[in-house]
Amino acid sequence: MKRLLFIIFLVSLSSQGQIYDPVQWTTSVEKVGKQEYSLITEAIIEEGWHLYSQKVPEDGPIPTQFTFKESPVFELLEGIQESEGVTEMDPVFKLEITYFESKAVFIQRVKVSGALPLRIKAKVEFMVCDAERCLPPITLPLEFIIVGPGGEAAILPAAISTDDSEEHAGKETVTSGSVEKIQTRDRDFFSIFVIAFFSGFAALLTPCVFPMLPLTVSYFTKQSKSRVKGISNAVIYGISIIVIYVLLGTLVTVLFGADSLNALSTNPWFNFIFFLLLVVFALSFLGAFELVLPASWGNKIDSKADKGGYIGIFFMALALAIVSFSCTGPIVGTLLVEAASKGGLAPVVGMAGFALAIALPFAIFAAFPGWMNSLPKSGGWLNTVKVFLGFLELALAFKFLSNADLVLQLHLLKREVFLAIWIAIFGALGLYLFGRIKLSHDAPSNAISVSRLSLGLLVITFTIYLIPGLWGAPLKLISGFPPPMNYSESPNGFGVAITGAEGVLETGLPEGAKFGPHNIVSFLDYKTGLAYAQKVGKPVLLDFTGHACVNCRKMEERVWSEPEVLEILKNEVVLISLYVDDKRELPENEQYVSETTGREIKSIGNKWSDFQIRHYQANAQPYYVLLDSEGNQLNEPSAYEPNIETYRLWLEEGLGSQE
């Protein structure tokens, strides 16, 4: 009775709307004899959480339990062995209970009598708790694979998580969405850091920052009593720069909220505001005006810097940030806008990368002042760098305008228009680098340097590369930036008939379907698509996507376009694409409050986003799920996977499991 009441209490706690993912499960196989193997299950437990042992007293919590699917080709030997846990008095149950922290390992030995390869399936039921809450009992599938002549063992990297068990269309399903979501976010953070790091070097080469490098290093090396002290002060100066910019990124995250930033990336009005901001930044770099902070700010900071000591050094770094704002401000603003579109702690990560690139040279040149002689002298080239960045910011601005147009489905900035604008921008940049276009603040010059000529040739080459895109070329190098191919005046190029799976003409599309990327017949509603899949007896590829999702476009343009993948998508599955940023309102009688998040579901995009969170505990896109025609899940879902072969194998694995 106590256990039943406790479980009811757990369910009430877990329905508060937050998604918890404290345990990751992996399986592997180890050969221990001629026909004997150890089936190893490992649980990696998040800090602060614990997993209960297989043996707990009666009226205690739900123990960890394993169930193996019976088969005549293998025999279970002994019981399941588990690693050593922690045994102590539980304050809730008033019983001594054994549990695991950080990691738990469970081993079941089996004797194989059948032919190889062999797939052994099992289930694990378990409960996890922390100091404040417990999750309801969860059941997950496990899979062990033994392959190879002679019975070699194969390790199965099956990452399964506690948030992966939900009912889907009345059927039990299991996902590993949280694992892939984390992997995708890690990739996003890494790309943000790298882009920010190189942006920091670009900022270092602007007229506001570069001349400060020798002056600051000279100050630290000459004013300090010893070389070691000078290097120490320069390092502290660099660390102060990092702290200042990381605090800025943290401030942005705190003001908007880590989760809200991700929502901003698909909000058309914020995308439009971002577009205007980047245009202002671009015009500033091109010399139309200068963005400067109030002079009084700089004066106050300078007075603090005169105090000396570590505090004085910190204020010197702050003075650099303020004085150089006319050059660094547009870059920092652009990075924060781009990082905000990634959500989470991306602004903090971005500012850390940016600041590190600026801070490193100050510390390095203070340690090796002789290297300063190898630096180029300040001059007109610094302004060229600034103008170059201005053109890049102007091009990037139209990406945010395109996002707003895509989400609202206004069809004002179609693919051809977007590419025409980019061709004009980069063409003008090429002419500027060749000296054919001059701006008012450019230094007079009768010749251009070899480096400027080389950069100009690179820009013109890129511009020429863009031109065939006006006639339908895929332009894979920039996939994800222009609108998708199907958001175009001529989705297939001029004079090409539109056909989909098995030669289906547009006039013969099933009810509720449309041509999606690469003319794949696509449904935009789950129930409609599933009904069609049942009618034709095909499995379903559930595609959680977004109009403004860059990684979704990269998958469609770089992976889906490959013949071996496209053949599967066109002829072997029914594609259901659910756009989580579709802003069209639901009919009033279909609007509701989400039981998972507690949010009001008013738009079609809200509905599909809630559907993804409710059934798969994931909210990142792209996110792919393979189902049979009855809605049963065929294999583990997949997130952003740019490797073509890996994605193809994932499709084939799912399709093969229904045979």
C-alpha cells in the first residue's frame, strides 16, 4: 500500500512539465567461453540522482528489474550480477535500501546454442530519485547483438535514456531523443565557439583594437618592476577581457532565459528586429556613422584604471571594451543575435570564444615582446578589414529577414530573390577589394596588395558560384542559409515537370499531401499522413522540422538529396513533416493547455512542438522518427546527422526491423 501511494505521488510530481533525463543506458556483449557470453548493461547516472538496486525490501521503491525475451537459441545462466551500491536508511520508506550513484553495471551470462548473428532483446524497469523528487517507474527496451563466425562479440552503442518511454498513438514506444538532443546542442555550442573565436580575431584586426595591442603590451612590460610581473599583469588583463564579455553573454541569457532564447529564433518579429540590427551594424562598418558609447562612460572607467593593482587592470580591460565599441560592438551584437537563435547558454559560449581570441594576443606578446616586430604596421588595411566585415554583416542580415518570411509564409523573399541580393552584396565586395569601388573614409591608393587581390578573387569566385542557384542549382556549400529549394519561383529549375514518388504528378497527389524537398510527397498533418500510410501499407518517417531551422535545411539539401537516401524517402516511406514554428492559429475548439509544459497551445506549430515533447521528450529540430503504418516505433529516433552513410543505415535499420 505504501508503495502504491508513493507511485501516485511520483506521478503527480513528474507531471509538473519539466523533462528530466538523469540516466543513460548502454549495452555491450563480452565473450567469456566457447558458447557463453556476458550481456552487460551499464547505467550512467547524473550527479545528484540515484538508481535503486535489484533487491529492495518489501514496501520499498520499485527495484531495477530485467526481463529477457525467451528464445530456444540461448539460455540464461545464473542470476543478474550487479556492481556494488550504497546501502543506507531511506528517510521516505524508513528502510535500509541499496542504490547506485554515478554508475551501475548489470551482467547477465547466457549460453548460445543457435546460429550467429544473434539479437537478444530485453527490458529494464527502474526508478530514479534525487533529494527532491522521484520519477515514476520507467520501462525501456534493451538490445544485445552477437555477430561473426566463431561467435565474436559486438558492442552495441545503444544510448537509451530515462525520458525515452512514452505511449505513442496508444502503442508503447521508446526514444533516445535526449541523447541526440544533447549531441546536437553540443555541436551547436562548438560551432558557436569556433565562429566566435574567429570573429574575435577579426575584431582584433579593426582600427579600434589593433593599435591598442602594442601600446598595452608596452605598458605592461615597461611599467612593471620585472618581466615576470609584466607577463602576470598582461595575463590578468586578458582574463579580465574574457570575464567582461562572458558577463555580457550571461546577462543576455539571464534577461531572456535560456529556453526563451531558442523560442526567439523562430519568432518572426524578433527575426525582423535582428535583421534591422545587423543592417545598422553593417552600415556602421561601411562608414555611414559610428556606434559609440557615451564619452562619460570612458572617462569614469579611465579614472578607475588609474588606481593600479588588479582592480585597475580590470578597469583597463573594461576601458578597452568601451573605447573599441565602434568596431567590436557590431561584431558582438551579431554574435549575440546568432547565439540567441541557438538557445541555452550559447550567448555565454559565444562571448567566451570571442573574448579568448582578443585576450590571447595580449598575453602572448607580453610573454614574447620580440614577436611584436613581426606584426604589420597600422594603416589603411585595417579599414579594409572593417568594410569587409560590414559586407558580411549585411549578407547575414538577410538570413534573419528570410527566417521571418519563411515562418510567416509571406513568399516575399523567395530563394531567387535571396540569392540575387547575396550576388549583389558579394559582387560589390569583390569590386571594393579590387579597388573599383571606394568609400569616403578609404585612404587614397594607386595599387592593391597581393593579399587584397587574393581575397578579391576568392569573393568573386564565391559570387560566380551563387549564380547557377538562380536556375535551380542546389548550392550545397551554403545549404541552410538561402530559403529551401521548394520555397522558390521555380522549385525544380525552369522547364522541369514536377514529379514525386514513382512519377506522381502534382495533380495526382494524395489528399492532404504536397511536394516537399526534392519533390518528396509530404504530409503536414500527423493523422492524415498516418491514415495514408495505413492505406498504402508503408512505414512513416516522422520529420519534426521548422521553417527557420538551419540544420533541417542542411539535412534536406546535403543528405536527403543523395540518390541512395532520396530513393528511400520517395518510394519506401510516407513522409510526415511537422513544422514546429508554423504560426497559423488552430481553430478555437482545437486549442488547449499542454499537460506536459502547462503552456497554451494556440498555433499549429505549438501543437507539433507539444506533440514532440510529449511523445519523445525532445524539443530540438531536426528530429526523425520511423514508425510502422500503425504508429509503432521501428528503431531509435535520429537527430541532426550530416553523415550520409550513417543516416542511410539508420533508415535501413528501421525499415528492416518490420520484416
